[in-house]
Amino acid sequence: MKACKEFVAAANKAGIKAENVMLNDVGMPGASHMLMQDKHSLRIGTWLADWIDQNVKG
């Protein structure tokens, strides 16, 4: 987790929008680090697509 937080801080400092999200905190308890093999894979994918829509300008 320390390395993840350091990466997010460095990315944001470089002008890249990065965010450390704990899936449990956004309503997906029990989700693992294997996002697309998880029981919440569709919800995770939808959440991620929504995050990209809201945070990535294209």
C-alpha cells in the first residue's frame, strides 16, 4: 500500500490524474487485486469506466 500511495503522489505531482481507491470503500467488499477475475468484475469494470469518463479528458 505504501508503494501504491507513493506512485499516486508522484503521478499527481507530474500532472497525471491518479487516485488510490479501495474497492471496499466504494461498495465492493471482498474484491481482490485480480479485478477482472473477481466476483465483482462487472461492477468494477463499470465503476472504472465511469471514473475514466469523469477524470480523463480526451
